[in-house]
Amino acid sequence: MSDPEWDSKRPERFSDVLVRPVMVAVAIAGTVIEWPMSRIPYPGWALPLFLLTSLAAVATALPWTRLSARRQVALMSVFMGSAALVLPMIHTTTAGALFPFVAAAAAGEKLSSRRAALAIVILGGITATVAAQVIGRLDPTASQWSWWAPLTVILPVWIGFSNRYRQDALRNAQRAVEQERRAAEQDRRAAESEAREAALIERGRIAREIHDVLGHSLSGIALQLDMADALQESGREAEANAAVRRARALAVDSIGETRRAVHALREDSQPLPDTLRHMAATFAADCDITGAERPLPPDATHTLVRVAQEALTNAAKHAPGAPVSLRLVYAAGHTTLTVTNGPATHAGGHADGTGMGLAGMRERVALLGGVLRAGPEPGSGWTVEVEIPA
């Protein structure tokens, strides 16, 4: 399969590297070969002009990257002028007649100033015509073109203009392709950077979830097992067995909390109102949702679920048997979640919660630009309220 970028450069390479040098080589070699077999008027003048024209032709066939604009105009003027002057003397060699035509095409293609190219070529055409008339009068036996024929050396300048326009278009297209390639590369790198950043954020969130869910529970399990060992060594078997049972209860609760955390991390988890209703039913709490329900950002949804889970767990742990209510309010510009529990009605209760704690809840809410308030209620109750701008 061909390379489109190489294909776009190929016509310009063919024009610059092959066509003009080949034509210059043909003109020089053909003139040298035909010179002895042709009648050259005024060979003493023709030979120096031919050598000068040949040198200028070779110079204009080479790249001009190091020549200033003024030197380019000067070199092209020498090429066109010497080719126009020598034309009436060496046109009988056939190949020598190519010089002014090649010079006109080169002027149109290589000079950056179109006005300068036209001036050089027109003056060259006039010079060739005048020189032909002068040679014809000085040597009537010399073969000459019709008076108008030397003027035709002007015409190839339009071929040169056309080639230059085509080359400029190709270069512009190549620059556009290169710019698009660089832009695509920058976009790809930016996308990769964003993906890495998102992955790091997601990893941090998952790590925080695992820490919140398991950290405190595992610490509690280790503490209960250490207590059981100490009680067993002192001969208090019943209390040691109770400590082991508490450790088991902590492990069971930790498994349940982990499952709920994994469920909350899944992309296809239920909408926030359904999740809160299910959670309230699990903890035997009243659930009230007011306002026009709307989808919230994933981080906001997950934080509200975790706050509700922690508040309900704490209520079951510290106020067993107390009435608990959960209220979600969708308001303009913000969403408010409130969990309230009354005083405990009997002893006992659930094992430790997620380990998230008030500090962890405040940290999560603050990251979203929200506010968390928690404190006692009259009658030994407790309220946790969080407001998130979402």
C-alpha cells in the first residue's frame, strides 16, 4: 500500500529533481554534439555565451536554499539573458534552442516574485528577437527564425507558474497533514493522560472504600480475638466465648458492608432513591423522598449512599430499637439527605459499622463542595444532615 504523504511529495520531486536537470543536460550535451556539424555564426562570441548559459543553467537546476532573493533574480537574469543572446547563433543545433525556454520555465517556477519573473522573461524574449534580427542583418546567409518566433520563449513562464502553484499547494497540504497528525498525537496523549488520571482517581476511590469498609471491622475483630485469648488464659471461658462470638458478628457485618460497597461501586447500581428505599427497609427506617427526582453525578450519588449507610448503621449500633427516619430532598441547586434517630429503647445493638466515621463522611462531602452537620437531638436522639450542591 502506498504512503499518501510520500505520494503527495512525488510530483514535486519529479519536477525539481528530474525534468529540469534532464532538459539542461540534453541542451548542453546536444549542443556540444551538434556544434561541429552545424553552421554557427560568430563562433567567437557564441562559445563564451554558450559556456555562460550552460553554467547558469546548471546553477538554476540546483536547490536555491542558500541564495537570497536578490541573488536568485540575478542568476536567473544571467541565465535568461545569455540564453536569449546565444539563441540566434546556436539554434541550428536544435538542442541549443531549449535554453531560453528552460530559462523561462525556471524563472516562473523558482522565483518567489511573479513580477520579477515576468520582467526577466519578457526582456529575454525581446532580447532574443532583437539578437535574431541583428544576426540576420550582419550575416544574411545565417539561418534564422521568423521575427516573431523568438518571442515564444516567453510562453514557458506560465508552465513555471503552474508548477510553482502546484508545489505550493502540495507543501501547504503536507503542512496541513503534518499539523493534523501532530494535533491527533497531542489529542491521543491528552486522552491517555486523562485516562491515567481517571484510573488513579478510581483506584484511590476503591482503595478508600476498601479501607473504610474493612479497616475498622478488622481492627475490631483483632481486638475481640485478643480479648478472647486473654480471658481464656485467665479461666473465664464464658466471657472468652462471648468475645469470639462478637468477633464473628463483626466478620459477618464486614462481609455485608463489603458487598454493599462493591454494589455501590458498580456502574449499573440502582438509582439513588431506590437504593435509599432498599437501605431504609433493611434497617426498618422510615423513608421520605421529596422534590423532583433527577440523576446526580456518580461521586455525589455514591457519597450520599455511604453517608446514609454509616448513619443508619450508627443508629442501629448506638440507639437499638429507636425510631429512625431517612429523608432525601431534591431542591434547586442542591440535594439534602437527613438521617434522624430517637433515643435507644433497649440495650444491645449491631456491631461496628463501616468504619467511615464522621471524619470520613465530612471529608467525602467536602471534596464535593458540600457540608455535613451531625449532632444530638432533644431527647437523646441524633441527626446527620448532608447538603451537596448537585
